[in-house]
Amino acid sequence: MEDTLRIADKSIKNRLFIGTGKFPDKSLVRNVLEESQAEVVTVALRRVDADSIDENILGHIPESCIIMINTSGARDADEAIRIARLGKAMECGNWIKIEVISDNKYLLPDNTEALKATEALVKEGFTVLPYMSPDLSMAKRFVEAGAAAVMPLGSPIGSNRGLKTEELVRIMVNEIDIPVIVDAGIGWPSEAAACMELGCGAVLVNTAIATADDPVAAARAFSLAVIAGRTAYLNSGMAVNEDAKPSSPLTGFLRDDK
Amino acid sequence: MSFIDLIKKYESTGLHERLDSVTEKDIEYLLPKDILTPMQFLSLLSPAASDCLEDMAKKAHRITLKNFGKAIQLYTPIYISDYCDNNCIYCGFNVNIKRPRKKLTMDELGREARYIADTGLKHILVLTGSSRSKSPLSYIKECVKVLKRYFSSISIEVYPLTEEEYKELIDEGVDGLTIYQETYNRAIYDNVHIKGFKRDYLFRLDAAERALRKRVRVVNIGALLGLNKWREDGFYVGLHAKYLQDKFPEAEISISVPRIRPQTKEYSPQYEVSDRDITQLILAFRLFLPRIGITLSTRESQELRDNLLPLGITKISADSTTAVGGHTSGNKEEFEQFLISDKRSVPEIRRLLLSRGYQPVLKDWIN
């Protein structure tokens, strides 16, 4: 059976999600998406300029992609809800990444406000994916509120520091039933692969691709890494056993005692 | 607590002696650090640090790329009135300068707004001279109502208001405030602001906080470089930005680095600020405050602006005029508040940014 990520009514083959901010030229976004064959892209509604053909980022996204509007700039739940509704009115679809940042210094998410926004927007029929600081009890609350997936950060946005939150993300992957998508902080393809090996549903990458010298090549590398990590996860038997196999097993003394 | 308490704290620490005591070795030690103390920030403003600009620039470029990517936001100012009740000796709107004054009617404002909006810009900065009688809050509010039809983000740069007045403008659709202290040095401040309510140093100093308490989204501060020794004012600007960032972490705080341009025949800057100095200042801001926005206006030359882009700049103005109605009236230079150096149009700036590997961002908010 084909391995797909199921979110709402969509089956997604490509588990690399791509963010569209920070690129040196909007027109590069199309090349990046085509090269990586990404199926889900995030777009900050604050930057969508529906009045302009040249300036409108949506014009650079292939029609086959699922657009997930993000609420970048929202400082609390009410602002996130307002942005989500505006996005819907602008016909940007009903997938919404809740991003509530009440701390502009480190750009860390506000889980409590994100939860409030999630509760409200799920009721309004949105497919909601909250960006969050990894925390199991909070993730469970997001599940209860009806989130379609949770998006814990690997490290602060734009930091390219990798999966510093590995232990917390691993616990979330083990304990909750909706996809866990690592969002933010992934700087290298190997780190994206590591997220997938852990069992994450997908990885979202923006800065590392957008600010690379060759964003198209970077997108290809990330796409391959995500496939590699996912394949490893599905075939855990290939993993090298961490314990050496001693020629005299530690419980060998029990052999005669059957 | 007000920022004045911090100024008082540092005033007594002998800033200039400290600046002179910094060595290049101190800077080498500081550069690898991710988080800098205010005193370490001061060191980056020292004469010794001016010999380390290349290393500072490399790091500033890296930090900016990570935090802001390859994108630069564009905006333009719109002057709605040049009536002014103040006598500020460096300013072209000075009440003592006898010349015709102008205040846009709503029709004229609409024409000016349409002209700017046609360039594709969505961020506007509304400026007035400081006259509460000629351009009262009600007039500014009326203007905001008109501008809302054309722009997705409206910032104001007007005389300081009370907390309730800021609230009224924010409710009307204003999301950004620009307010420069001009100089943080009290004695110089008193000397250059001879007459008018602008003499109230503290009311101006606390203005940003009053607006932030009413949840304005963006605040942009700065000192008018040339009124005072730039190292001293630069230090207080950075400290002020950090103070606001710490106290209002949800807000976007940014800094401008306006250098005095020829504005009146009677005044020339008391302290020289060279291109090297302004570069050092921008780099020090970026290293001390990695997430701060840094704005560079058309006061600076085309060449300098282009070269400063990768060093930490996040916002630039384009197609600027500092005359009331200057976009559509044609009387650009005669009545300007100060002279513009970089006169490039929006399409020219867009092309330049793209050729330098930067995405011009014309829209970055949704009012």
C-alpha cells in the first residue's frame, strides 16, 4: 500500500512541506516547488497581495499544491482568528497554520493562545495545524480541540540549529495519534532525515532553503532526505542494533534450564 | 519605570571614558558571543571597534539572513501638513521660517494616496508638522480613514500623543508609530528645541511606550544623527530599543538611523557622522539586537544605501518626498522638510533589490 500522510481529506505523498518567506525572488518559489515536488506550502497571509499580479506570491505556486495560510504576525488568538477568516475570504483555502507569537525577540510560539485559536477555528470548519513549543500535555489538548496535526519547533525559527527538541518530539510522536510535523529550525537535510526517522509525519523547511545560495538544489536535497528518513522509519529492521551481540549471551546461563 | 531611569543609570557611568578604553582585543573577544550586555554593545560603538568592521559585518550579515531572509520591505512617506508650532533649529518646518504652509484636503490626500498605491506600495508612513491646532487628532484620524482604502499598513510620525489619543488612532487603523527622540542628551535637546511643546523631553521619550500599552504593532525609534556625538546617542537608541523589546515582547521594534541632511540655511550639524560611523552603528545594532528591524531612508545616497543593504537593513523607503503633497503637486524641493538624496522610484528600487538578490516586499501586513 502506498505510504501517504493523511490530513483532513487529503493524502499527501511528499512529506516535505515548504515555507515561502525569505526567498530572494518570489519567482524562485515555483522552481523550488517543482524541483522538490512539494505538495504542501505555507504562505503568510500578511504578504499575500491579491491586488497585484507580479507581487502576489500565490501566483508563483503550482495549482496542484495545497496552500496552508499561516497567521504570521498574530500576537494573540483573536488576531490569528481574524487572519484565518481573512484568508478564507480571499479564497486561500481552509488549511491554516496557527502561528501566534507573543515574543518577537525569539519568535517562540504561544501555546495557550494557539490552543484558543485552534478551538475556535476547528469549529468554523478550518483544517488547523498549530505551530507549538513541543509539550506533550499541550499536544493532547490540541488533539482534543480537533487539530489536524501539531507542528512542534525543532529549534527557534530561522536558527538553522536542527532538532534540538528531539526528546520532546519523540515523546509526542509516541503518544499522540495525529501527525507530528517538525516546523522551524531545521538547517540541514540530515536533520530533516532524522525527524523522519523518529516517526514524524512531515517536516516543514523555509529558511534553510530560501536563504541557500542555490535554493532549488537545497530543495532537492531536503526532498531526498525526507524520503530517506521516512524509508528508514518504515523499515526499522534495517537500523543497526545499538547493542553489540556478544558471543556469550548475557542470559546464556539459562539455556540448560529450559 | 520609564526609560529615563535607565538613561540616568548610564549617564553617571562615564560612557565616553569607557568608549576610549576599549581595545581591538576586547572586540575580538566579544564577536563570537550570541548575547551581548549593554556594556558590550557600547564597546561595539567604540573607536577601537571601527577597525573591526569587516568582522562585524560578516556576523551582522549572517544574523540578518537567518532572521529576515533575503527580503527587504519597502514603504514611502506621505506628508499631510507642514504647519508647525515648534522652533527646532535643524528643521525645515521650523515655525520661524516664513513661507507658505500647506495642509492636504481629503481630496488632495486621496489623489496623493492613489498615486502612491499605483506604484504597488502597501505600507505608508504619515507625517505632519507639529501643530496641534492646524493638524489636530481629528484631522489625522480623517486622513487615516482615507488612507485605509489604499494601504494595508499605516504608520504615523506625528507629534507625541497621549495614551488615549494613540488608542483612537490604533482603533482607526494605525498599526505603526515612528518617533525619534532626536537626541537623548537632555542639554542638547533643550538647546535645539527652542520653542513649542516639543521642548517636553519626557513626554516625547515615553511616547513609544504609551502607544505600545495600547498595543500598537510596530514602533520605530531613532536619534537624529549629527545633533550629538553619535556614539552616545547610538548607545541610547540601542538601549531604548532593547528596553521596549523587553517590556513589550509582542511588538515589532525597529530603529532608524537618520543623519541630518541640509534642511535650513541657519543650521549645520554640530557633530560629523561619516559613512564609516553610520556603518559601525548599524552593525552594532544588529549584533546587539538580532531581531530588531533597521530602517534606512532616502536621506542617504543611492550608493551608500545599496552597500548597507546586506549588513542588517530590513526596511527602506522609496520614491520619497518630504514636501506636503509632493508626490502629485510637482513642488517637490522648494518646501521639503529636508533634502532627499536617493530619489529612485519604486520600480527602480525593486529592480535594484532583485539584482542584488533581495526580494522587495511591498506588502507585509493586513489591516
